[in-house]
Amino acid sequence: MFCEIHSSNLPTNQVHEDIIDFQTLAEIQHEQETENYFGKSTDISLTTDNPESVNKIAEEELLYYKEIDDDLESDFFFTRHHKPLNSLKDLLQSEGFHDPIKTSVTISRSELLYMILKLNTSNHLSLTILSSILSLVNSMFEEPILPASKYMVDKIFNHNDDVDFHITCPKCSKYLGNLNELTPNTSCENCQCGIDEINHSSSNFFTMINPSKSIKNLLETYEDHFDKVMKGDFSNNSNICDIYDGERYREFVSKLPSESQSRYVSLTFNSDGAAPFKSSPLSVWPIFTMINEIPLQNRTNNLITCALWFNKSKPDMKVFLKFFVEMINKLSEEGIDCTIKGNLINIKVYCILCCVDTVARSPMQGLVQFNGKYGCNWCLHPTEYSGASRYPYDENAPPPPLRTAEQTIQYMGRVHSQKNPIFGVKKVSPLINIEHFDIIRGFVPDYMHCILCGAEKQITEYMLKNNGDFYGDLVEQIKFPYQVGRLTRTFSHRKYWKCKEWENWILYANLIVFEFKLDEKKMDYWSLHVESLHILLHHSIKPEELDLAERKLYEFVQRTQKNYTIKSMTYNVHQLLHVCQSVRDCGPIYAHSAFAFEAGNHDLLQAIHCGKGVISQILRHLNISESMKVLEKHVFENSSLIVQEYCAKTFSTRIKKSLKLSDVTYFGISSPVKKFFFLVNMQNAMNNVAYSSVETNDVVEINSAELEDEAEVYTADDMRYLELNLVGNTG
């Protein structure tokens, strides 16, 4: 589908209709300013096979221009009644500037409160600043119209009814009990450490947060998608498109009681540490859950925080996970009452997947670390020592047997009576008690840590050798597509690259630059990894494609050992052998990666403004965010246009100028142009969004071949090209 949006369709000229009786000078000035912003004609070309994407991009573009238009309108409304302002002195001397404000208020108190909370959550403001903003608003009126004190804000928005506080010993981290059940004179039985003061500002407790309200709110918000999942609308083919197509998910559903097979919700959970302060050993370990039965983009943007650990040491998973397991099992038994499509139903809650990094996976799973003997989380590879634990690939021997949940639980039962691990099983994991959770297949190799920042980064450095500067010069000449999650920094700064930058490198750049130095054999070797990753990132993976990717990854691991010796056979490289089976079990790698959870950690850290009462600050941020969602249901949908526009602009930014669609981020915004042409390759058509930042001689690919009847077609080197005049065509 090809879509054109011209400046005549944008709300650019609405200023003339809304602001009447302008002085001639103001009208001329407005025309000039508008032309500076938009140009005499503005062209936005969208090419995609997804109508929702077209509409979304168009809405974002229109919103961007509408924001500029609103700013112009506001400025001209002010200059209409006042002399032109060029300095603070002009403003101070303007007519009526020092008179009492008599402008009427057009919004309700509920709308005003919602707008303030929107501003608060989008900027992660502290309680002090939020209280100051509310007091500022109250000072504009003869009497207060909103609660403004810190006490009232906490009383209204910061309920902790669904939060349980648990205390640990500040010296040995042993669990002491529930905060509400302990006395100030409590002492630790293990180290006899006395606890003189117990309060929410301590740094030796963790919290469990009941997720029922958040789950209910999200399921009711995305009830259409949830209803389709329950009806099996997303699991009618053999291709793998989401978690619902995985063998593990289907087995889970089939084992549910018949009455629950259309009334359940499954969760993916994660736990990872984040340091809020550079000069302190204290760290925050949240447990996030993500609902699998809502749309992919919405599930990654709506994580639910179920627990928070704040301490100088890493959490004792035996204690931390024990209470998480009890909470989830209670929801599996009692369920949550939700209104779906007008019907009140009881929905059971289950955790079926866990996505964590390698360091967190072992203590959660009850196994030895990856650098220990039998350190693999999915198979019984014995490992070898070569400067460190390595995972050699023996092509003449059968692959190591896979771990099973039944076998692992048996080993956990035996490990109590002996000190040494049994085939890598070190201790009993509380997660074996989660209903319908597989202690082995429930864990997935993480695309972010295992592939991008793990194996890919490691092998890339091997292949660069001493040619880093040469490759760096080539990389800097490459223009990455706009459809990337993050713009890539220079190659010389690759040690600072984030995972998305490594993804850009492997998907778009490395084969191009390696071709200048590497021989055909090395190119063929590296292409095995690149091609398999491309397959695993497809939105719809056919079974034969997955088999092909698995064969390529096995060959890649085998040749890695031949090319770079056994020292290259790290755990990250070994994990590549388990990625494809994980896709068969749990769906595509992008559907359960750690990207969303890392972003969730960042969001929680933004809520911390001082070192005292860290958990309380995070809980307040979470509670105010939930309160805002409640207000959104009761206020926003029926609010005035000015409130909706303000809230839309609060979460938007003109500086970044990017648009997020599913797992793709489009960078750039249309700039003023008069006329330009595209040569479009019609043979290898791909989805694309073309902005006016496209330069001379650039090639843009589109989807629809129907345009051939409306434009000239050129043939060169057995390729068909289509010349499009983007101005004047309506698609």
C-alpha cells in the first residue's frame, strides 16, 4: 500500500480559521513562520503492508505538525493583543501583564489532576516536586481545589494494601519475618544481630506486591486480543509467530482443566539487579512479570512489578522466590475476576516462562554457575578446563543429553544428603513448586545477553584481529536503515555499544565490511550466524526454516572451535545450540527477550531521588502510575480536547523524532521539500518508510507493484526500477 500525505491535508491552515481578525502583519508573519516549519509542500511517503502501521505513522506525523501549529497559535494569540516581544523587558512592560488573571478555566478538577499525574509519571518527579506543583495550582485560586500536601498525596495515591514487607538480617541476610509481625527488639537467631529500628527506610527488607489489580486492568484494556487468544485465533497454523505457537505453551494449555482452557493468563517473569547509586554496593532486584496474552508491543510496555529486593547483597533466591511462588500459586488457585466482553469471568494466573541473564539463571534454577562442571542450564555437557570452563563441540560423538524437569527434581531431592552438586544441580529451587512451570524448558536462552552481547560480540573481536581501524572506516560510511531500534555509534566506540547497536552490526553491516578483508571460507563461516539470526527474527517462522537455522548454528559452533580453538567455546557460544529448540518450545526470540525487562529496571531507577527509603520511592511511583490508569478510565476518555492534546504531547518529544511500531523504531521527521524522485527496486521489495531525508541517488524499496501503471519503469542489469514523482501523486 502506498500512501501520500501533503501539506494541504495537514492542519497547518487551521490557525487562520481559529484565530480571526488578525492584523495584516501578524497574518504575514504567520505565513512566513509556517513556511519555515513546513515548506511550501510537505511530503511523507509511507510504504508498508500493514494498514495499522500506515495509520500510526500518519497520526504521529500529524501530531508533530499539530504540536507546532498549536505553539504558533498560542504565540499569535498572545501577540494579537500585545506588542511584539523580544525580551523580558518587553514582557514586563506589556499591557495587563501585572493585572489579576481573569481568564476562565475550561477544565474540571479531575482533568487537571490527571494532567498533573501524567506530567509526574512521564518525568519521574519526586514527591516534593509533585506536591509543589499541586500547591502552585492551588495558589492560583481563591481556595484550594486539589490535595497538595505530601501527606494527602501519599494517603490518596500511595496505598500499600497489596504490599507485604519482609525483613532480612542486615548482617547475614537471613530471613527474619514479616515487618508487621516483628517487634523493634527482634534479633537474628543466626548471628545474634539485634535490630533496633524497623521501618520502610531500612535497606534490609524486600517486598511482595500483589499483581491482581494490574493484571485485571491490562486484560480488560486489551480484551479483544485476549478474547482472540482464548478462542485460538493465533494458533491455527504450523508457523511460529508468537509464544502461543510454541510447544511449551500448547502443552501448558492442554494440561489445564477443561473449564480453565479458555479462562487463563500466562506470565513471563524476570529478575535482575540494578545499582541505583554509583558509590554504594546497594542494588535493587525486582521481579517483573509480563502478560503473554496481550499484544506484543503492549506486553513489553506494561510490565508488572511483583517483588522488590533492596540490599547490599544479591537476594537469597530460596527466600525471595519462595514468597513469589506462594503468591503466584494463590492466583492460580483463586484466580482474578475480570470483565471480558461484558462477561464477568474468573481467570487463573500461571507463570510458564522465565527470561533472565546467565548470572541470575543459575541461582534461580538451583544449578551451578556456567563456569562450573555441568554448568549448562539445558544439557549435561561435562565442560573442560582450558584457562576457564569451556564447552567443546565433539562432532564425532552424540550431543550431550538434554536435562529434563523430572530428572532435575530427582537430583534436587538427593542433593540434600550430600554436599557436592549432582550433574550441576546444586540446591532445591522454589520454582519447582510453581504450578505448570517446567524448571528446565521454562527458562529460555536470552537473545539480548546470549547472542547480541555474548557470542556475537566475542566472535566479532576474533575476526577483527588488527583490522579494527580499517573496518571502522568502512562502517562509518554505511548508512543504516531508519528501521532500527537504536542508532549506532562509531565503530571505535564499540566497547560501549548497547545490544541494539550490536544487532545493527550483525544484521546490516558486518557481511559488507568483512568482505573487504576475509577470504571466502571465513565469509561463509560468519554468514552461517547472520543467516540463522535473520531466520529467527522472522515474524513468521516456518518449521523447515527453523530446522535450517538450527543446522547453520550447529555448523557455526563447530567451525568456531576449528577456527579459534577450544578457548573460543565459551558458554555464550554453547548456548547457540539451544536457541532453536527454545524457539520451538517458547516462540520467537524477540517475544521473550530481556530488552523489556532491562527497560523496566531503568524505569524503576528513574523513580529513585535519594538514598533514604528507596523501596518506598519505587512503590510510590508504581502506585501513582496505577492511579493514573484508573483516572484514565474515568476521566480521559470523556475529557475535553485540550486535555487530550496536552496528554498526547506530554509523552512525545520533538528532539528524538522517532516512532515505535512493534519491534521497529523509525527515526527522522519530514523536512520541507518541493519535489524529488525515488528509484524503487521492484524486484527485492521490502517494508520501508521513506522520509525526505533521503538523499540524491538513494534507493528506497516499496511493496506494491500496482504503481507500475502510473509511473515510468526502467530496466538496468536485469533489475526493474520505478521512477516516482512524490509530489502531486495521491497513491
